[in-house]
Amino acid sequence: MRKNTVTLADIAQVAGVSAMTASRALNQQAGVSAKTRELIIKLANEMGYVANLSAQKLSSGRSHVIGLLTANLSSSTLGGLASEIVKTAASHQYEVVIYPVMDQTVRPHQTVMHLMQQFTDGIIALWPHDHDFLDQLKSTQHPVVTIDSRSDNNPFITIEADSYGGGRMVMEHLAKLGHYRVAFVTGKEGLSSARERKRAYQDATLLHKLDTDPELILQGDFSFESGQVAANQVLAMDNRPTAVFASNDKSAMGLIYGLQQGGLRIPQDISVVGFDDMPGSAHIYPGLTTVSQPLADMGRAAVNSLLAHMAGLESPTKSITLPVQLAQRNSTAAPAAPSTSIPWR
């Protein structure tokens, strides 16, 4: 019977080298000439060789694979982060296996965690982390780095953008323009970024002596649809805000769409600000004023922190916060009639 699976020994036999030499060549290890390495890689491709990651990890202690657990990749922010993680990992000769958690209300099946433990050297987790998720990650006894999950219950290193600082930038920008009554659309409360942006809004309203009417805090969940719902709530207010700070760009876009459908002009009648600077934010009408997150830096920091952890190096801090920038565009302007505004201070 013909053997279907090509083994390392098969490649070594055809190349006329030992199995150890073939293994070193395919794993980019020293002790193999460039000519021999090129021949073995060529034969592996031609013969359809597929590495047995489980066996490779057992023999060497390393699979050179990173596991990425993430929420739905349809989000441009998550997609951008995942892309940078894959790119940075490749520069260190690591592959990335991605498991998207489609339903974030349901824990990943235990089999997923077993697979991550068996085939990867470490895990980057990119989704809202409740206690159950964190406990599952701890149970793998794997090196783990999380993104956007700072909390007292998170024992892992976490990488995040400065959501609080970015929120303060937004509110200072609006206060300087003369806005007094500013509404806020919340995000997913399970994410530390959403909580920090809300805290920044609340602190800034007090600092700049802006209107603290509870009616101005509108519930959202980072979705386009929640922005539309918030727009309807704004349109129904007797005393409308002159500006709205949405927790992310997607909800800001839903907000703009809903407000325009209701007959309001942006920014002549009401200003809108988002957060993320997702692709397309500069190209909608009007261009969205937003906070630009350093997605590339976050992805690189996550991979580098994980590799350092895998090498046994202790991190000096459990939380790495990266700076953000305000991208001022055409969706914000001074209020048309600042009847109750208070000069910025």
C-alpha cells in the first residue's frame, strides 16, 4: 500500500542526509549549509511535507506557533490588530493560528484551549475578559498576553491604548470649541477601554464645568446600530446637546447617519467625535474627528511581550499603555448658538 504521509525521514533519504540535518534545515537552525538547507526546503515543498507540530513541540519544547483568541474579525480595529500580530510574529519566525470567538457570551469550548495548549507556545487574547475566560486561560498554564483587558482580576500582561487620555483629549477639544452640553455614547462595559472612555467623559465634564445631566449618557455597545439608537434619543430631546462623543468610530458613524436622517447637519447643527480612527473615518462626509489608536504598536507590543514572557523574562509592569492622538477633521465645530455655554478654562 502506498504511504500517503511524507515524513522527515523520507525527505532526508531523498536528500541523502540524516533526519537530524533535515530537521535543522526546516527549522532554520544552525549547523546546515545554505546549499543543503535550500535543497531540503525545495524537496519538502515538492513532496508535500507537513510538519507535525505536536511531535515538534514534544521533541524541541517549541512549536514556533502563537495562538490568537479574538472576537469577530469583522471589526476593522480587531482586524488591524490581528494583521500586525501576524506580521510581527513572522518577523520572529513564528506562525499565528487564529480562533475567532464569534459568540462572546459563551466561553470557548475546552477543546479549543486544549488545542492551544498542545500546538502553541503562547497565547494572545483579544476579546472581553470576564472571570471565566481568565480562568480558562490560566488553566492552560501557557504564557499569555491580553489586549484591552486591564482589571484587578487579570493576572496577565495587558496591552492597551490610552483610552482615558484620548477621552480627555476629545472633551478638551469640544470644551475649547465652546460646547457646554455634550452627550456621550457608551461602549461595551466589559472592555476596560469602554470604561476608561466613559470615566474620561465624566471627569472632563466636571473639570471644564460642562452640563452633567444624566440624560446625556446614552447606552451603546460599539455597534453602528447603537449609534443610530443614540441618534434617535438625541433627536427626541427637548434640550439637545450641541456635541456628542461616541465611544468608537462605528457607533459615531451610526450616530451621524441617524442625525442626518433626522434633518441635522454635521457639524453646523451638532458636532460628533469618535474613537479608533478606523479605515474610512477620514472619508465619510463629513470627515470624522476621532482619536487615533496605535494599532501597529499595540500588535508589536503584544507579540514582543509574549516572546519575552516565553523566554522567561519578567515584565516590569502588568499593563503597557500606549499614547494616542486626536485627529481633527470636519465633524466638529463651534456650536451655532452657545446660549448656555461656559468659556473653556
